Amino acid sequence: MSPTTLRNALFLCSAVLIAGSYQSASAATLCVNPTGSHGCYSTITTAVAHASAGDVINVGPGTYKEDVVIGMPLSLIGAGAGDSIIDATGLADGIFVDGFDNAGLSHVTIAGFTVKNANWEGVLVVSASDVTIRDNKITNNTKANAVFTGAPMGCAGQPAFELDETGDCGGGLHLIGVWDSTVSGNTITKNDDGILVSDETAASHDILILQNNVTDNPGECGIVLASHPPVGAIGSKHHGVFHITVDGNDVENNGVEVGGAGVGMFSDGNGQGRSSQNVITHNKLIGNGLGGVALHSHVGPNFGLLPDNMDGNVITGNYIAKNLADLDDTATGGRVGININSGMGGTPINGTIISGNVITDEDIDIAFNTPAWVNIHLNDLRGGKVGVANVCTLDDPSCKGGIIATENYWGCSKGPGSGNCSTTSGPNVLFTPWLNKSATDLDHDHD
């Protein structure tokens, strides 16, 4: 590092330390309890209205029937998910972090609450950065009726910045145009989507989704990274969802009523979308409705349209089992662990890395349909049926793409199609050489 660079770096560090010290020195701590006793406020909304930037609001045990709107940097800290309860029955959201109307919103923490019964989202975060959502229970939200129409708008009462949601009209936690943020240690259950990250107002990027329990959200996906049209420019190029890390989550039994993946990376087909360079790692993905991991593009050259950008995603170190079949234009023909699929649009999906996964109790462990070559290596393909399938014949008999599936373990030492090993299906699947023992050190005995 040059002297000038070092001097600038030290100046920056000093400036950050000074700013941090100033914020800590000037921040106040407010309190809330249901009776407003001991100098506390009786509602969270009133406390937020009296707070200043950087303040901490401690919310005591009790039930608060509110839709809490946050438009400034602050920390909202409950007494624990079993104690501090936001009941949003009949209201739009439980908590709304509103950077849409408060430009530049940053530095917001929400921790230690149960958030339930909202018409739309339990927690909604829009156009904000450095947001931490941790140690909450988000449950039984999306109470308003939702009917899938395929239209970009149509959920009565939702704001204009929420697009492509007629099938769910909300969910547990929704991040729109959010970056440099963390979602960790939450239990998210009995909503439509569990966690939805989308891009209507700005790109969503550099988000860590870590060690959450996302289970039994029947109407949509467990965790979905979805590219939606920009507000006010439906049909144009999307902002994008990228550099999202989904790590160490328990994602089970989602999307079983309507069809939703454990983890989904999707572009909606209403303009050129982007869900790229995301990492799906060390998750448990069991019993979900459209596969453990599903990547869908729905537009592209086959329709005379620009291709989506679904490139460079990494799927590694996951345990995947007992998920259901993918359907419609991304069909797999059976229950599937991982499905990388261009639909009928013909978007090439390049640079996907699939490695170190254990996949079992599926009809097809890994399925592909894309006019590109894909590499998969060092996986345990233990389903005992089809380990790797090129399903492009379902949409395009010419099958321009292929799969290099060398150095995988197929469930027994003899290789694909021998003994009790998994096999291959479809054209252009290369599998020699294979491994004669497990490729991973993951536990193979999950329930």
C-alpha cells in the first residue's frame, strides 16, 4: 500500500470512529410497555414518533396491535419472540421499514418480536441499507385473499412498488431494493412466501440470509430471490437481485399448496430480469413444492426477447431430499432436488456451480434445461433413480445444451446405471470418470 493510500485509509477509519462515537454519545434509549408505565410509551408507533436518528427503542412484553412504520435509523428491540408480540390483524403490515418515502434510509435493526396476522407482509423493508432483521418469529401473515393472475399488478390495497405478487400478495419477510443487510436467526412460518427478496425499487444485493428456520409456508417459496419489473417501467430491464448469500437455513415444507421451491432464483418474464451471482450453501432443503433449489427464466431468444441474466449462481454443500416436481414450462417430469431451467424462452444459463451437495429421495436429483453447458462435480447423487437429467427434450428436441457431470458419487461404486446406482437421462450428459465413494462429509441421515 502506498503512503498516500495508507494515509487515506487511516483518515477514513478515523472518520468512521468519530461518527460512531458521536452516534453512540447522542443516542437515547426509549421504552414501551402496554400500560405506558415507568416513563415508557404505550405503543411502539408513539415511541417511533418521538425517537431521533440512532435511538434504541426497547419494547417490553405484551401484545401491540399496530402497523409500525420506521423511516429513520433506529433499533427496535423486543423482549423476545415469545414476549413482545406485534399483532397486525386487519392492518397492512406488522413492521414497514420505509426507505421509499425516506430516501437514504440506513442502519435499522429489528430484533426479538413475534409479528403476526398482517394482511400483507409481516415485515416489509423497501429501499434501505444496513438493515438487520434477527431473532424474530414471523408467522400467519398474508391474510388477504390472493388469486394468481399473472398480471404485474392486482393485489388490492398494496402500494404501487409491490409488483408481480398476485399469487401471494405478501409473505413473511419481503426485502425490496435492499442492500448490505442481514437476516438471521428468525423463525418464519405459515405465511405465503417465507423470505422474498425482489428489486422493484432498486437492485437488491449483498444480503446475508443466515441460519433462519423457514418452514410450512404453503403458498409460495421458502426463500426466493426474484427479479420483478421496475416501478413505473413494467416490461423494461429489471434492477436485479445479486450477491445474496443463503447459508445454513432450515427450509422445509414450503410451497406445497401452490408450488414453491425451497430456495428459488426467478425472473418473472415481464422484461429482462437478473438473479445472478447468488450463493446457496449449507442449507437443509426438504419437502418443498418445486424442488429444493429451482432457477427459472421465462423469456429469451425463442420469443424474440433479450435473455435474462441468471448466470454465476453457486449451489454447494446443501442437504436436499423429498422435494416435489417442478411444473409448467420448467417441468422436470418427477420430484426434483435441483432444477436449472430456461423454460421455453431459451435464455442460456451460464456459470452455474453445483458441488458438494447430498441429494436423496428424489426422482431426479439434478435437472437441466438450458442451451448452455453446465458443470456439476463432487455431489452425492443418492436418489437411486435419475441422478442427472437433461430435460431439454420437454421444450426443445434439438437440445443445444449439455451437462459435464464427472467426478460425482452416484450412490454406489459402480457408476451410473449399475447395480443400485443412480443413472442419467436425456442427451449430452457426460459422467466418466465417477467417484466410487461419497464425495462429501455431510450427514446422510437427516430425517
